[in-house]
Amino acid sequence: MTVDAIANAKAALRSIPMFDGRDPEMFAIKRLGGLTNLVYQVVAGDNSYCLRIAGEGTEEYIDRAVEAHNATAAANAGVSPQVLHFDPTSGLMLTRYLDGTKTMSPDLFRSTSGAPGRAAEAFRQLHTSGQTFQFRFELFSMIDDYLNVLATKDTDLPEGYHDILGEAEIVRAALAANPAALAPCHCDPLCENFLDTGTRMWIVDWEYSGMNDPLWDLGDLSVEGGFDPRHDEEMMTAYFPAGATDAQWGRMVIYKAMCDLLWTLWGLIQHANKNPAEDFWAYATERFERCKKLMADPAFAQHIAAVSRG
């Protein structure tokens, strides 16, 4: 970590009331991952915490008050660590640190026995918890919102984006024909947002969470993890022990394409904001190409038909 990163973490800790009278100079601080935020492990005496400092520019597209509510609800559902402090103005958050867990990655999800199934079980626990999230995660409204943000920035869309968005109208119609019962959903299941104990998964990072079709979470995780049909089968079997219907399979596959259509725009916002975490132009264009490929697969039309039939 740089000196500035350590200083920023210590300054943030000084602003948290539960540390009043304690000197952060005495804490052990370790930088963790994060694409848009600064995340740290903080060890203070016998206790270990996770500190999140919100990234610059994230206030353009993340409502921190909504995140605070949803992160607490997810903890109440038993799938996420306890929230100890949340400043909705700055986005500063402190939670319990989960010891004995492994931060997942696409490679780990594909190579760790039972990982897709454990993630599906955590999703089912969240989706059936009875908790209510603030915010309605609505795919096409969010695409419009992100396009409006991009209209204020100096960056181009990938060639043909609006053409593919037009083709997605058939998806919108199929989903509208048989609306899903909404549930509290993570909505941004990057593999790194899962912490595995080997017997259960915890889920973290509720920035994009909201009430949504539960199958979005499964389809998006399949994309993020680079799942093959075997992984998808394990995930869907764990989520639907009695067996998934054609329509449920169809929704999951449709959302694979639609999450890439949406997150293409998110990547372009990061690119326009000059986020140095990675090459976000490559991130965005790779997602768009994957979306186009899946939508062009003849089986995609069959999934749309299954969803339309219900």
C-alpha cells in the first residue's frame, strides 16, 4: 500500500464513532481488492473489520442511502456480514471481517468443488428471506440511465450498440409477458463478491442491489464465472432442487446476455472516468461482443419463446 492509501484509511477510521478515543496508528491495516472503491482489512485488538471507502465518481450512479439499507437487510437475511457503520453521504462503510473465508474468482468458482451450488444456495436464502430492498433494479431503465450518464462524457459506444439494444426489445416483451415475482437480489454478482468457507458462501458489496427477478442473479453469476453447461447445471439444480422449468432456464440464459448489455455501459463510464483499476474499454467491448454472440445463437430464440410461454 502507498503511504497515501494508509493515511486515507486512518483518516476514515477516525471519523467512525465506535473508534472514538482509539488511535488508528495502533491498528493493523491491509489493502484488499476493489474495482471502484478502496477496501481494507482493519485489525483493532481482538477484532477484525472490513473498511470500504467509496471511489471517486461513484455517486453519479450509486445511491448510498439505498446501499446502506440493503446491506443491512442482507445481513439480516444471514448472507452478508453485519454492518457496523455506514455514512450515506460519503459511502464510508464498516462491517465485520469474515475470517476463514476465501475470496472467490472466476478460476476458483470453476475449479472449487461445489462452489456454484453453494452460491446458488446463498442466493436462494436471500431471495426467500422476506427482506425488502429499496430500489427496483429494472434492466431497461438502468440502460437508459447509464446512456444518460455517458451522454455527458467524452466516450463512444461500441459500434452497433443501439442496434443490439433495439433487438433486445423482443427480450423486453418476453419478460413482460410473464413478469417475475420480485425478490431482494444482489444484481452484481462478481465472483469476488463471494466469500467461501468451503461449506457455505457469504455475499458482499450491495451497491447495485435491489428488488429484481431472482434469475438475474444466477444468469449474471454464470457470466462472471465463465460457467460452462456443467457449472450452470450444478447452480440451477442447487437453486431448484425439484428441477428448473424451461422458462426458468430461459430467464437465466436471457439474463446472461442482458447483464452484458448493461455492464457494457458501466464499463464505458469507468473508462470515461479514467478509472485505473483495469482497461475498461476492453472490459466493455468484450462484454458487448459476448452479448452479441449469445443473442445470435439460434438457441437464444428458443429461450425467449420458453419465457414468453411461461
